[in-house]
Amino acid sequence: MAPLTSILSLLAISPLARATIGPIHPPHNSYITKDSEENPLPLVIWHGLGDNYAADGLASVADLAESIHPGTFTYIIRLADDASADRTATFFGNLTQQIDQVCADLASHQILSTAPAVDALGFSQGGQFLRGYIERCNNPPVRSLVTFGSQHNGISEFQQCGPTDWLCKGAQALLRSNTWSSLVQNKLVPAQYFRDPNQLDDYLEYSNFLADINNERKVKNEKYKKNLEKLERFVMYLFEDDTTVIPKETGWFAEVNGTDVTLLRDREIYKEDWLGLKALDKKGALKFEVTEGGHMQLSEKLLKKVFETNFGTLGRTFGESESEGSVVREDL
């Protein structure tokens, strides 16, 4: 998926592009201070495939969050201290182990562990990984989750690699060799959220990640539903001209089989409320949003709106009026 290093070039050359790379630390060594009720909640970001925690675009996003809600502590998730190794981990690794690592890192973090809650922003595959974090551990708990172009219902085709992206090409070769083998499902990240409706039986039996966190197997994990229902805000952005993520409607949990598109509210996962999405929808916390452009084509204007509408201080409320002016559609 397109890394933020290029798609946020407008941000990177702006005065906002002066953030410290990686986890960004405020002047306090814990969240709790005498003015903590007025502090914005910390923001946790998980980047996408082919990106790394040290990307200039991510630093610019962190600075933008600070400009909208002064005092915001932004933590950019990393799976390795080395930026190159962190990028490699977006292609290769066991997602169960990676999420366990993130759960441990956030729970032991000096600032995040003292916060009453955090807000979360997921770019591309980082969106479903943050949802996995919420379902499996959620400590510290997430208040608002916003995802951009994420693959909540999986992908039915693997992305195209750049002509000289040999890391991507190596992953692709292994992915296509035997998607459902134990080796691929434990080592190749995109394979662990591959979901082809024509291979549903294999998916339900062998998927290392998505079939589990989507609670699609016969035995449901009630913890996943309970944790996700605690969200005050779950906003899913779909890119209108996305040709990188196939199908693009996966960003809204839609099921796509050929030319047939079944929207979330018409699916069993919603009707039987396997994940708590129906409960979130009933209380007005579930939002379907679409933005123009291709995969991860983000503007500063859009990100400002997202930060203003969904993040901020602990005591803020989320009203329907906050969605006015946004484009909300379910007819794609």
C-alpha cells in the first residue's frame, strides 16, 4: 500500500514537517498531571504496508495533530528500532506475535499506560491491526478509532509491486506459491488478511489473523465484541478511486464477490453482531466515510477535519452535527 513518505508530500514541505521521528514525547513523563482533564488524549498511529515509523510523512501527521490539539502526545507504532527492519515487518512476520508485541509495548509505556484512554489512527493495513489490538488487549483502551483505506474484510488480490521494490516482489512470490500453507500464514503479513469469497472454506480453516479478529469461525470470541463495543467512535474512510486495495469496499467491511457487493448492514457479521458493529451503529458511533482520490491520497485539510472531529480531550462529546459537511455514502 502507498507509504506516507510520498502521499503526504504537501505536508512534508509545509511548516508542520518538523516533528521528531518515532514516538513523540511531550514535556511530561506521564499523562497524569494536575491539568490532565484538559489534556488531549494521546494519539497512537499504525502505518501501512511498505512504510516505516521514521517516515517524514508520519512525523508531519504527528505535528498536525499537535497543531489541532496542542499538547497531543503522538506514539507511532514500531515493530523494530531500525526503520528498515520496521518496513520489513510490514511484509514479513506473524501478525499474532506482532500484535502481542504492540500490546506489551503500549501497556508498559510510561505515558500511554497512565492515560485513561488513547485515540488511534490506522493507515491502510494499520487500521485492521489497530482493531486487532482493541479486540485482543485494549490496554490502554482506545476511545476513537479512525481508519483510512483499511482492509477490514480482507483483500482478494495482492497489490502490485514497484519495479525495483525487491522486498515486495519477494513477498509476492511467496504469497502466490501457497497462500494457505502454514509457512505463508505465519510469515507473510498480507496473506494473513487475504480473503477470497471463492476460497472461504480454506480461509476459515487456515487464516492466521483475519478470520479470527472478524469472529467468522463457528466459535465466537465474546471478548472481541465486548472490547470493540467500548469504542465511542469508529470511523472508516474509503478512497473513491482506490485501485490498490482490491476490493476497495473492504474499507467498510463490505463483501464483494465478482460484481456483487453486500454492504455491512446486510451481512451476517452485522445482523448477528459478531463484533459489536451493530451495537456501535445503534449508538451512532459507527461512521462510513468516503474521500476522493486513490489509495492513501490524503490532504492536510482532510486530516485536520479528522483530528477536529474525532480526537481531543477526554471529556469531549461526539454529536451528529460534527459529521456535517462530510461525504457519507453507501452506494459505491
